[in-house]
Amino acid sequence: MRIAVIGAGAIGGTMAALLDRAGHQVTVVARGENLAAIRDGGLRFDGAWGEHLARVRATEALDSIPELAIVATKAQDAESAIAAQARFLGGIPVVVVQNGLEALDSARRAAPRSDVIGALALYAASHLSPGVVTVTAAGATYLGGPVLATLYASKPIGAVMPVRLTDNFEGAQWTKLVVNHVNALPAITGLSVQQVVADRRLRHLLTRSMREAVRVAKAKGVVFETMSGLSDLALRLLLRLPVSFGQLLPAMMARRMGRTPNPGSTLQSIRRGQPTEIDYLNGAVVRIGAELGVPTPVSSALVELVHEVESGSGFLDAETVIARAG
């Protein structure tokens, strides 16, 4: 199958490499040093799903119509990236692998003639060097959208990685949003997710930010989709139990990540000197909380601190983070 992957970072690079290994004709749309590295030496892939050197076609823009497109840019870049390629995406299924809550709406605006399928990646991957991707923890990819288009997309993707289909994609987005709350503190401190969770004070703060996300989702009437061991019941219990018990949730998530240090996607962006997705992660909770009248003081503080580090001020130690966000 002719498959285009728009965005070849940690998630897009993983999908492109696996699809190439399975024998598909993969075209990667990338930019800058990453594009140059893939053109010169291929896309190098290793980690939990093995090793592969993918000799994919790499370009700055599509020049032909694929049979399937996968968009795996950062949330803030998705709509413009899709719009830039829209004339080659009309009439084909477009899978949008995105954090946050806005993926489907922005993709439909940018490619109104395409069947848009939402996707959520539950595996952990790192992309810290141009042309190199490492899967640090295996996991499933959740797909949700028009039934026939979703089934069509699930065939090639499901042949190279675990896939779960859901008819509650909004609930899946909110569950993933709670999971993605592990990203802010590593970005602020420079620590891995596992190191953050191992610190009792930071783990307590992380748990409080997750509780805010669940509280906002509950006020919005969301029913959480079950994923990564998290269910609607488990997440609602997070609100009822004392924070001391609720800390078992991030501890469980860290154990599922294994021993390989997981920097989280937000810290990876900072290390590469790129804008982060924090406004679509904790920032989404803050924005929707304000609309619904649900206070989100911890998430608000974490968003501010991530932007501070993002601006070049340097990482903060745990004591400073607790003093400013706790």
C-alpha cells in the first residue's frame, strides 16, 4: 500500500519504520535536519519492537495521492500541516495521531473531503536525534472514526503494532489526556517520568493535576474509555480517594513504562528546542475548566512553568517546583 506519513518524530517515525518493514511504499513528509538525515541515511528504528533501517522516500511535501495518510505532527502544527497537503488527501482516509482534544475538528477543517480517523498512541517512543527513533515501551494505538474508513486503516497499522478500535473516541482522548499529565513535570525538571514518579513530592503534585483533569472531564459529562489499565471507574475513584491513595495511579503507570528512562514528549520537544504541546495537554484542562467553572490551580501553574523552561530559563529543581505549583 502507498502510505504517506506526515511528521516523522517519535510517533510518526515509529509508524513509518514499521510500515516500511512490512513492505509498504512509505513516503515521509518531514523538515529540517530530520528530513536531511532520513534522505541521507534512512530512518533508523530500534527499541521494544526490534531494529530496522527504513529506506523511505523523504520529502518536504507530497507530490502524489497515497492510499492512506497518517498525520503525526505536534498538535499545534496539525491543521496547517494537513492544509498544506490537502490537495493530495482528498478522498482518502487520513489518520490523525494526536495528543489533546482538538485533532478531529482541526483535521476536518483542513481536509473536508477526507474520512478523518482519530488515533491515540499508547506506546512510548523517543526522537532525540535526526533520523533516529527508539521505542522505549510497547503499547497499543487506539483508532476511532467512520466505521469503514477506520477498518480500512486498521488493517495495515494493526499488522505492525497492536490496535484497538473504539466508538468512544472522545472518552479515549480524555483518558489519554490524563495519561499525558506525566509530561509536564519532566519538562520542568529535566527528569524522566520514572524519576518524577519516584519523588514523593512530585508524585503528589502529579496526582493532584490528574485529579483536576478528571474533575473537569466529569463536569463535561465525559465517560472515560478504558486504556492502559485506566477505566472510567478507576479514574472517578481517583477523585473520591485521598491524594495519598491516588498516588498509586502514577506509580502504576510508571511501572508499565519499564526501566528504560521515558523523557515524555514535552521534555523531548524542549531538548530539541521546539515548541511544546503543553497548551493542548494541561492547558486544555485549564481552558475547559475555566469554561465550566472548575478550578485547575495545579495545571495552571504547571503550564506556566513549562513555558518558562521552554523560553530558555533552564530546568527547575523539585523544591522550586513544589514552592511555585504546590
